[in-house]
Amino acid sequence: MAIDASIHAKAVELTKLSIQMTTAAGSGHPSTAASLSHLITCLMYQHMRYEPANPKHPGSDRLVLSEGHAVPIVYAACADLGVAIGKGKLHPMTRDDAMTLREVGSVVDGHPNPLEGFPFFDSATGSLGQGLSTAAGLAQAAQLDGIAKRIFCIIGDGESREGQVAEALDYIMDAKLTAVLPIFNCNVYAQSDKASPQQQADTMVAKLKAFGYDVRDINGHDPNAILAALAEHAARADAGPGQPIAIVARTTKGWGAASMQGNGHHGTPIKPNEVDHIFAELDATAAHVGAAWTDGDLAIAPITAKVPDAPAVTPAPSFTEALIKFGKADALAKGKFSTRRAYGVAVRAAGHANPRIVALDADVRGSTYADDFAKDADLAARFFDCRIAEQNMVSVAAGFSAGGKIPFISTFAKFLTRAYDQIEMSINSGANLKLIGSHAGVSLGADGPSQMALPDVAWFRSFTSVKLPDGRPAMYVLQPSDAFATYALVQAMAAHDGPCYMRTLRPDTELLYDDKTEFTLGGHEVIAEGNDLLIVASGYMVHEANRALDGLEEAGISATLVDLYSLPFDEEALLDLAQENNGMVLTVEDNYGAGVGGAVASALAEDGGSFTLKQMTVERVPKSGKTPDDLLKLLRLSADDIVRTARELMELASP
Amino acid sequence: MAIDASIHAKAVELTKLSIQMTTAAGSGHPSTAASLSHLITCLMYQHMRYEPANPKHPGSDRLVLSEGHAVPIVYAACADLGVAIGKGKLHPMTRDDAMTLREVGSVVDGHPNPLEGFPFFDSATGSLGQGLSTAAGLAQAAQLDGIAKRIFCIIGDGESREGQVAEALDYIMDAKLTAVLPIFNCNVYAQSDKASPQQQADTMVAKLKAFGYDVRDINGHDPNAILAALAEHAARADAGPGQPIAIVARTTKGWGAASMQGNGHHGTPIKPNEVDHIFAELDATAAHVGAAWTDGDLAIAPITAKVPDAPAVTPAPSFTEALIKFGKADALAKGKFSTRRAYGVAVRAAGHANPRIVALDADVRGSTYADDFAKDADLAARFFDCRIAEQNMVSVAAGFSAGGKIPFISTFAKFLTRAYDQIEMSINSGANLKLIGSHAGVSLGADGPSQMALPDVAWFRSFTSVKLPDGRPAMYVLQPSDAFATYALVQAMAAHDGPCYMRTLRPDTELLYDDKTEFTLGGHEVIAEGNDLLIVASGYMVHEANRALDGLEEAGISATLVDLYSLPFDEEALLDLAQENNGMVLTVEDNYGAGVGGAVASALAEDGGSFTLKQMTVERVPKSGKTPDDLLKLLRLSADDIVRTARELMELASP
């Protein structure tokens, strides 16, 4: 029983440090931390195969702490074990580091936050219910590379109410991902009260069995029970794909100290004058369970997994070459090609060029054209249909990214909306996400507003003014108007290390460019040059604006037309074009406000020059219409409306 | 077996009309519709208690079609039964109406869309997985009013992968909502392929039992089995709260016509030249199952539920009066009071003044101060803790709204992000949502970016440029800076019929106003008047800007400070203020870009006058910091930074 005694001793020690850290910080969740004290000790001091000096080692087992607020117990272990931390150059974490928890200059952030200098973690957690999906992505990335590592994910009971946890459980079952071990920390209490009976241990066991899991229902403070369950999981994982194991760990919130147990102790640090009393309670518990540390009882397991060399990346062919290669040489013959179809060709070509690329879709691969990737025999193993569960898909993709892959994630742009929190957490994690939202704007037509992305440009644009902690841009928003642009921008996304969002369109659109046109993140294209009015459009509306040029000429308005396919964009270049048009600017977009027009407005207003802007946007919730034209007329965004609005703007300016 | 034969006959007839409609429209989902033909016939021709001439009757049973793409089968029934439709004046739906499916001028939209003129439905569906939550809200609204109506919800098997369905199942179990009947339409196929084994009927039955449901596993094309299960549900619902029943209906996608069965028939209308063949197949099936219509076999059940009179609304007291009433007379003594605490007082006062108000929270009621409402004995029955499941919470609230309630929905603003799709669908439904996002911006401090709302202003702002189909504004965004403003704006939200989003703050903030200050949706307050520079701020940053005024005066800059607590706002009034300050404008916000500064930029750029704007926003992903001050300094948004930025702006303008 020596190891048992040592684990108890370490669990008490880590709990004490968790308390000291959170008390010093004046905030945090020591009682949740205490409920994990034995599980973390068993994992980090004994079972997990990793190297404290090299916490990002690609062959190491990974820990995803989905209930991020429990992080002080992991910090305590890292401080004790000297797990390397830091921005840039790493150093072994110390107890002094731990005591800087939540300080603005500290890498020991309030919740797991790898980009701030804590590489032991793969993903930022703290917004609940997302970790198990990320664990699945980490496991599948390792599977692709033949790296036999295990992924442990700790999920709170209250947190398990988040539907994404059910999505992840289904996903792991579908893929038979035995390498993932979901550990449900059933400590009875959530924030406001006890967790619902639906999330208590008995029901969790029944649900997990119904989902298909082989469940281990254990006392989460019994070292032998924990180690036995972990050993069973190890054997299962080593045996390859099959029935996954899940652990339901019955734990005590505030284990070891009665004064921090029960309701009302969530997110409440111990008051400084109560620490001694709590420590005395912990010491009494330690004595009661026979805690006694013996050096050598516990030892971190060495990394055994072999890691392959980085694969070679080859240049992608041109769009035309790719079409020929894929047996679609005459695809462009009619002069029209939807950007969603171009995405299919592009991601397939990118997949061939770069073995790190994986593709994910949510049961709409025939509509997004991710099917081109999925049906290519050379790529099929790197395609993952995530079914109708977008939250899980995005967090799985974050796991793929942390595992060294470049995930291209497609579904209707509208349906990505339900994963915005997951997208933001992935951005915060530094994930290299390539998000493809298809059927964007109102050109979708017949299906109606339940399938149309409309406020999405505003949301993604908000990130374009932000940098990640490591200085990279937090987002590029890309709205290609034709197939050549789509193809080229997908290759640019693949080459860029950071999050991008591309909107693709349902209808076929005219080809405007060719293989030689250069498209860059941050770029734009001038389609027509005039000197009265600068028209700025993106995506489908480039074509509508293009159609308006004749009418404008008839009305005596000489217009410059810019395809502003990227946010952010070169503001100086656009301001120059505006000035060449006497400062008169019209923006046209088939989504709600605060998008492209808003970005142009910001550039104009911040310049301080003399400009007059008119923004055309979707000003009423759309409905069904059989064709894009029907919708654009209803919404006063047709070519005729552009001409009319331009005339009104010019008359207003020169009465 | 006469009724059985009549139901078969009607099921075939409705399937035929669904095919004709979608073929005429050139898009739609006839095979999904066919899988529901018997279920819809049993519900709409026999079991449901409603009046076709008055589809919004508050005493009628309700149908929520969560798998909105199956809607042609419901349209077919409505056309056959003459269910009233229309915008403004209603008329009985005809077959001619049905044949206008998806036309831009038609009220027969591509997916259920009540605001476009289809009042039989309570909510817009089509973005999947949301209906069951809405059904729960409808049931609870009826329960509060003592209306004994039943709520039927049809959910697709593929759709059941959405985690929100699990959230709704848990919620219905917790509340013992026997009035809701979840019907899972297990027709085997999703869009790309068969649904996962995790969503096939056998697993669905096992999962539902593990969730606690009394499951009826039936053949969804057997009229007697359907009617028997519905009768059992009716008895269960009539008996009051208890163990809910759920139906797993095994159905055939494309029932009745082999040519539209199997994979590859999702979202594919029948080609005009194939309709005859499909109809022949349907006729053969009809003969095979003994379909034969007899007048009088089926009859819509009459409404029996009694509906109470609308409750009286009384004026809410002033903030000070409310504090006294609630025994907190000295709460304002120290001159500081957080806006989240003010929300607690305000929603409690509003709840007393208006019996239609209900409050929902997601396990953080102690942090959002929804606890003030929950713990008031007179209001507790109208408080609903939705646990850690924000998607379900928002869709439940949409159900409450459809049931005549005014739902106030609170959680951390960050966590509302994961319900943005649900919020948008609720807006599209015309739901009267009052969303309260607490701990907004970076003043939260210590917990770090996983708990901070940062791109939220941009997203909600996008809706402020949009009108609902009935002309109401799609959104007001409210960012009160002090407790008086919060209190008054909560009362204004309660009085307004339409969606609103309010951001509240964690830290205590100085009191700036009093009971006499008037706050309106669309309003703003001038805090200081100057003539060199207009500073525009909201929420916490009003105080930071206020602190900067002295430094600005020292620097010789006379500043006007506006508390722009509402989006949209009175643009003319703001432009006047800008002009009084020589066109120099500085906006300050502690969130990402495209928010308040973006809105001001749009107003300035659209005016065409001579203005120079500088926007201060959060330009890097934040991290933890012990105090708001620590964070604001790190992010260069402190009072000192405001002074510095203002000086730079003024020097730039007058070199």
C-alpha cells in the first residue's frame, strides 16, 4: 500500500498549494481543485508518459482539462514537478511561479491558456464542455501519424450538461477512439447548487453505457481504483480501435477539508485567516487515510511513442492544372463556377500538396464540396465527417491543430454560428483553423433565413482588429467572388499559420480572374477604374455591382469597382482609390451591417479626409425566394438598386 | 380498421402534395416529408386539439417541427385543412397557396417561418436541434398559466446529433414536463449518408431510457401504433408532472415510393417527368396497405383548455424605491454599485410589476444576480435554472415568448456566444428575448479570456441595422455604465416588444445618475461638455474616460464625454456633438473592434462631413489580471492611455 500512501500525501500537498495560490490570487476554485487531487496525482506523477522539461513533446500523453476552473491543482503539480513554462524560453515552473496565479504579468493564467506561456496544455479551456472534442482531435491526429499516445480528458459533472459533451461522446464512439479516456469528475456540486440529477454519477453511468462506453465507476479518491482503471484503459488503447472506456469518478468537492465542502464553495478562495484551519482539516484527513510520502513510490512514465519526421510539402498546382489533374478539364467551359465547388477542388489540391491538411465537415459535404476531398482515395483517411454537430467539429479541429495538422472545416456559414464560442476558444488556443462557411449571404435563396449567414461578417471582422498573444493576427475574413480567387485563397490559407474564415456561395458565379491573378491575405482587386464613385463589394455582390456598371455609365457615373475579398485590407490603398473618386464611396454586401461597409467606414473615418460613404446591406430579415435575383430585389440590393442608390448618393453630394 | 385506412389514404395524399410543391419550387425535401406522413396525419387530423381558423389560439396544442426541412408535409396538411395563414389578415390556406412554396412573395417559406405569415408555427426552425427546447418553453409557459395543452415536437434522427437535443432532454426530465412529447423520426438517413449508429433507433431507445424517459418504440407508419402512443402520452400529460414519454418512430425516408428511398434523396425534389412514376408507386403502396378514405373517420379534436385573462401590469417603482422595498435602502451608500447587481434589483422589480416576466439563468445566478429574482418567494415559480446549457436556455426562452411570456435570460456574456445561432433563430421567430450578458469586456479581470465577452458587441450590433418582417427593430444593444441606468433600461426592455441585449459588468462602478435621469432604447447621456474632442464610451469605459477628463484638461483638451449606452443611437445628435468639437472624435471600448467605435465610424462616414475618428479597442487577446486596472494598462485602455491617445489625435490634427 506504499504507493497508495504516497498518492494520498501528494494529493494533500497539491490541494494545499492550490489553496495557497487561489487565496493569494483572491479568486479561483480551490474546492474543485481538491476534488481532482488524487486523479491528477495518479495521472501526472505516475501514469502519463511525458517529460516535464519538454511539455510539448509530440510523443507525450496529453491532458485536456475541460473543466478549466480546476486548473490550480494542475499548476500545483507542475510547480512541484518543474514542468517547463514561459513565453519564448521555457523554465521549470516553481512554487513562486504558482503564487503568481492570475497576475497580469504571469504565465499562470486564471484558466488553461497555452499561448500565454503554458505549453503543457494544448488548448484554452474555461468555457465549458469543449475539452472532450479537443481530446478526440488530438487522438485522431496522433492516429494519422501512428503515434501511440493517450489523451486524458477531465470533465466536470455540471459541465456535462453542455450538449457538446454528448456530441463528443458520439464522435469518439463512431471513431472507436480508445486512445481517449473521458474522466467525469462527479463531485456532486455545480456553481449555484448541486448539479442536476441528470448529471449525477448514477445517471452518468447509465447514459455512458447507453452511448456504448465500457464504464468504470470508481471512487475518485481511491488511488488503487484510479490506477486500476487507468491500467485497463492503457491496455484498451494499446489494443487499437474498439470500444472506448470512460471513467465516472465519484469525488468530493473540497476533498479533505469539511469546511470547504457542500454548497456555496464554488469559485470561492479560502480567506487568509481560514487557511490554517483548512490545512489542519487536511492534515487530519491525511492521517486518517494513511498518507505518507516515500521517495520513489511514484515516477513519471517515460515517453515510448515514436514520432515520424515532418512530411514534405509540395507546391499546389494552379487552378487550371488542378482541374485537369482531377479530370475536370472542361469544368470552366461555361464561364461560371460556384465558389463552393472551387473550394472542393482547392482543398483537394491542398490536401495532395500538404500531408498535414485534414478536412472536416458536418454532414453537408455534398453541399460544401468537401466531398471532393472525402472521395479522393489518397485523401479519404484524412477526411472526418463530424455529422450534424458543429460545436464538436470545431473543437475536434482545434485538437487536430494542436496535434500538428491543418484542419479545413466546412459547413453552411449559418451553422458555424452555433460553434462561435468554440471558434473563439480555438483562436485563444492558437489553433490553426481554416473555417469554410458555405451558402453565405442571401444568394442561397430558396431555403430561407434559417440557412443564411448574415451577421457572420461582423463577428469574424471583430477579430481582425486583434492580435494573438504571440503577435499573429487573430483572423482573416476572406470572401472570394470567383473560382480562381477561391482556389488561390485556399492555398494562401493553407500556407498561413493562423485562423482564417472563408465564405463560399451556393450559386454559380461568373469567372472574373485567371491563374495569374495574385490573391493574398489582406489583398483586394480593382475590377473597373473610374473617377466619380468607388464601389466596394465582396463575394456575390461583386457580380451584382459589376452588372450595375453599365447602368451607372448611362447615368453619367464613372465608377471604380473594388473586389474587397479580404478583411483586414490595405487601408491606404483603398483610401487612395476613394480619393481618386472625389471621396465618394458605396459599399454593397448581402449580409447584415457592421461587415465590409463597416470596415470601410472605419478606415474612412479614421483617416480624417473628406469622404462620403453609403452602405448597402440587408436591412430586413430575409425570407425564401426562388432565385438570388428575387431576394436581391426584395432586399433592394439588385444591380438596379445599386444604380439608384449611387445616383441618390451623387445627387446628394452635388445638389 | 376504418380509421387506419383513412390515415393511410391521407398520408399518401399529403405525400403527393409535398412532392408537387417541392417539384414546383425546384427545391425542398420530399423524402423527409414522406417519412412523416402518418405522424402528421395522426397529429393534425385527429389527435391535436386546435382550430384551423385560429392557429394561434393560446389554448391549442402546439406542433414544433424541429426538423424544419420536413415542412412540406405540414404545409400539405394545412392546405388540405384550410389552416389560416397570411400577413395581417389571415385566410384559409389552399392548395394554390401550397404551390407557391419558396416564392419570394409567398408566406409559404422554405422552412417554418411564423413571422412571414404562418402562425400555425411558434418558431422558425431549420437550423437543427433547437425545437425540443422551444417545446419545453411552450409547455412551461402553459404550466404557469394553468393551460392544459400538449406540445408535440418532431426531431430528425440525424438532427439528434446536435448536443442541444441532449440538453433539452435533460431539461424536460428535470422539470417532469409530461406535456411535451418528443417524437424522434428515425428514418435512417441524414444528408450525406445514413445517420451514425449513435442516432439510429436502437441506440436512441437506449439513450432515451438512460435519460429517464418512458420510451414508445413504434413503427412510424402504423396508424394504430401512433394513435396508441399518442393516447398514452395524453393520459400521462393529463396526470400532471411525472416521467415524460418519448416516441422513437421507425420510419422510411421516402415512404411509399421506392424510387425516393435510400441514400442520395435528401433535399432533392422529384424531377417533373418522374412525378407520375412516383405517384404510381405511391398508389401501389396505398393499395397494398389498404388505404381508403372515409369521411368522418378523422376529426380534429376540439380545444378544451381554459385560457386565463391577461394579467394586470403595474408601473415599476424607481430604483431607490425598489431598493427600499427589497430591504436594501443603504445599498448605494458607498457610491458604487455594480451593474450586474443593479440587474438583480431591476429584474426583481420588473417581475413584480409584470406577471408575464420570467427569468432564466444557466447555473450562474449568484454571479449574474438573477438570484434576486429566484430567491423572491413571489417570483420563484417564474425562475428557471437551465443549468450549464446555454443553447437550450435560449430556445426555451423563445418557447416562453411564444407562450406569451417575457423571458429575461442571464449568463456570462461570453457563454451566451454558444447560443448565437439559437438567438438568431429566436429573433427570426419574433421572440421577445431580453438577453443579459454579465461580466462583459475585460473588467472581469482575474478569470481571463475564457470568461470575457469581446466580439459580442460586433455581433449584436450587426442586427441593429435590421428590421423584422413585421417592421420591429431586430435588436437593441444596451451597455449601461451605472446602476441607475441599468435599472431604468431593464424596465425599458420589459416595456419594449422585441429583442434586446444588455451587457452588465462584474466590478462595482461609480454612480453617475439618479432616479430622474431618463434612459431610453436609442438614447445616450452627455456627461461632460467641451469643445475640442468628443469622447464616446459605454459601460465600464465611461468611468475610465471620466477619469481621463482631468488629465485632458491639464493637456489643454476640453472634452465632451458621451455615455453611448444604446445601439442604435440618435446619429444626428451625436454628429452635432462631434461638430461642436471640431469633428474630432475618440471612441473607447474594452472589447474587440466593430463595436461602438464601428457604429460611430459608420455614422461619421455616412454623414460626409469633416471628421477625424480614433477608435480605442482591445487589440490583443486578453489574459488574466487581478484587477480591471491591470488589464486596462496591459491593453493600453487606461485613463492615462486615453489621455495619451487623445493628445496624439489632437496633435495629428493640428500639427
